[in-house]
Amino acid sequence: MIDNERLTLTVKEAAARLGISKNLAYELAKRGELPGVIKLGEKRIMVSRVQLEHLLQGRVDVNDQ
């Protein structure tokens, strides 16, 4: 990993990488179906870059969360 590469993505950034809408990404996060969701406080939601990359590589089964 490059030092200046962030470990997390916003939900909007994760949605763009997945090719889905931001609203759908938030809904999946809320339902626990988006891997790597990190809740910070009551409102802030981030997504683990590593977990998202694993999903995109087929190495994560969203049903196993």
C-alpha cells in the first residue's frame, strides 16, 4: 500500500467503485450487506478499502458477514 493511500472510502466512493448508486450503497450498509462498513459515531459511515477490494475480487461472500 502506498503511504498516502487512505485505508477507508466514503460510501459515495465505494458506490462508484461498485457501479451502484450512493443511495443503494447506504441501504446495503444499513442492512449489513456491504462488506467492510465502519460506523463512526451516529452518522459517519466509512468502508474498508481492503474489504471492498476483496469483494470486487470475489474473495468475500456478503452472506458470511
